[in-house]
Amino acid sequence: MLLLILIILFFAVQEDARILRRQNDELFLKVFRYSEKHWAVFCAVFILGALPIYLLRRQRMMREFKILEMPLPFGQRVVSDALAIVFGWILFMALWAAGSEIYNFIFPDPSEEIAGMLVSAGSLFAVVLALIYRTTQSYPEKFLKFVAWHRNERPLRQVIIVPAVLGLIFAYLSTEIISSRAIQPITPLSKVIEETTSSFWMFIFLMMAVVVAPVVEEIIFRGYFYRVLVLAKGKISAIIVAAAVFAFLHLGQYWGDWAAIAMIAVLGLALTVVRAWTGTTIASAVMHYAYNGALTILPLIFMVIANPVYSEYQMRYPQLSLSEKENFLQKSIAEYPDFGAAYNDLAWIYAQENKNLDHALELAEQAAAKDPDNSAYRDTKAEVLYRLGRVDEAAAIEHELLAEDPSSEYFRSQLERFNGGE
């Protein structure tokens, strides 16, 4: 994925530089000194060094255009401004990644991984929105009008009702596909959620996904960049490119789950078509809200239908005593023997209480047999083996888990604990 970003950066810098050079070749060579291709290579190879310099020189050239009363034609200016926002986006991500690596090296971060992910995503959203707002304020159509955040004189059924129904349909189909699979693929996002123990950060994650992401993503993708693409390439190309970029930027979250990636790609295409059909970003935002909200709620409904005992156990978990938890899980296993999570949870409880360890191992093995790729189930088995004194076997499992996910601080701490004999 990094290689693809660098390739995109290379062509984006080259295209932006060409736009500037076509406007005034002599001024371009005076300000930039090197050709478009040279700057494209510099920025792709030395992001943190060359890209800031390119942006500063680009800003200087824009000032020179203004002094010489030689503004770029509006269409070319819009495209160049959009590319500059992409450069700022990539530069921010590179700086954040470098800063995080340095910080974690100096101060090993014991906090929830989801916290860093949410802070990073929230900061990136804020930076990109600020850049778009600042850029569009100089256009004849200001921010809200440029990103089509208006009803566009369309009837409510077209702007609200139809998009909401489409979002619910997409969410239902997605939930059906996900829940029908015997084994759920492990993705970077699922790992982060699986390892999250803080209810606070889980709540923030849900709020970001359901409340913030739909409106922000629609303003960025279907509002600003779609409008730029229409001006540059026409409506059909804009629909295809905006949908493709939307899917590409979700690859990192769902890598390994190709069905989820396909669903995101189709959703992105549908959202962009709705935006084009209605002429307003509000419609695609409504559809996005309906999709994300339903996708959060529908799995809970499906869970209640599939296993009401385990669902009640999860909802009442904080108030349950140890014996009550044990009773709920035993009842779930008896009534729904194919549901692996109950076996795993009961095995974990026994391991933490250091009791019924032989039975706990049987439960952990049954859970793992139902979902061999589930890292949580394998970790539970390792914990039980450790409590049984079978340290080498426990450490071997954690070593495998850490090899599959080298960034997991939890698996690393488990392995260190097992090897240290604590």
C-alpha cells in the first residue's frame, strides 16, 4: 500500500508541476529550478524532505502569479489546489507516522492501540477539512456551496428517503454476507477492536464510525474531490475515480477480508452515484449515515436472534457476578453448541480464576476448533496452558501470534510474561 501511495504522489506532483509550468515556463524554472519529473522523483523518494520544499515553492509561485496578474484559469487552479491538498494529506500522514515511531521508541506506549488510531484519524480529518475550507474560501462558490452541502431544490424523498432506504439495504446485505461466513477473516481493524479493553475508547470508536465519519467522508470525497473531478474529467470519470479512491483508502482497515473490501468498493460507487443523481452531498451523507448506523445495530440484532443467551450475558456483563457469568456461558454452550465465543469466554474466566483448568483447556480447544484463525481463542488456549504449567506450549502459541501480528503489544507482553515465568 505504501508503494501505491508513493506512485500516486509521483504522478500527482508531476501533474501539478506541469500545470504550473504551462502557465509560465520561465517563472517555473526560476522558482523550482528543476523539471517536473525531477520534483516528482524527489517528493516520492524523500517525502519528509522534498515535499515541504515543493509546497513552499509552489506557494511562492502562486504569489508571483498574483503579482504579475497572471492567475491560473479556474479549472486548472481547482485541480492544482486539489493536488496541493493531497500533498498536505500525504505529508501529514508521513509526519504522524514518523512522530509516532519516535515517540513509541522513547516512551513505549502502553495505551490502547485504538486510542492512537482514533486520534490519528480525527487529526487527519480535521487537517483535510481545514485545507478544503481554506482553499474554497477564495472561490466564487464558498465552502458549503462548492461541496454541494445544500438541498439543491430536490424533493425530500430524493434527498432523504431514497438514500436512507438504499443505505439500509446495503447494510442488510453486508451483515448477511459477514454473518454467513463460517470463519471471519482477521483484518487490522478487527485486531484493534478485538484487543480493545476500554469501554470509553470503544464508545469513541462507535461515535466516530456512526456520527462523525459519514458527514466528514462525504464532504471530502463526494463533496470536494468529486466536484474537482467533474470540473477536470467530467461526471462519469468523477464517479469512477471518487469511488475507487474511497475504496483504496479503506484497504488498510480491511486488508485480508476481500469480501469486506468488495462491499466497501460497491458502497463507494453507490454513494457517488447518489451524489451525482441528486446533485447534493447531503443525499450521499444520509445514505452513509443509514449504512454505518444500521451496520452497527444489525449485527447486534442478528446476535440476539442467533444466541439470545450470550447476547444477554454481554449486555449484563458488568453487573454479573462470577457465578452468574459462568451460568450464562454454560447455558449458551448447552443450547447453542456451535457458538465458539461462549467456550472461549468460559475458558478465559476459569484461567483468570485459576480453577477447572483441565476443563478450561477443553473449552479453549473447542473454541479454537470452531474458528482456527481467531487470535483471541488461541491466546486463551495459551493462557490456560500457562496456568497448567505447560509454559513452552503457551509461549509457542504466543510466538506464532506475534509473528502474525508483530505490532501487537498485547501478544508481546504475553510472550514476555510466559518466558519470564511470572
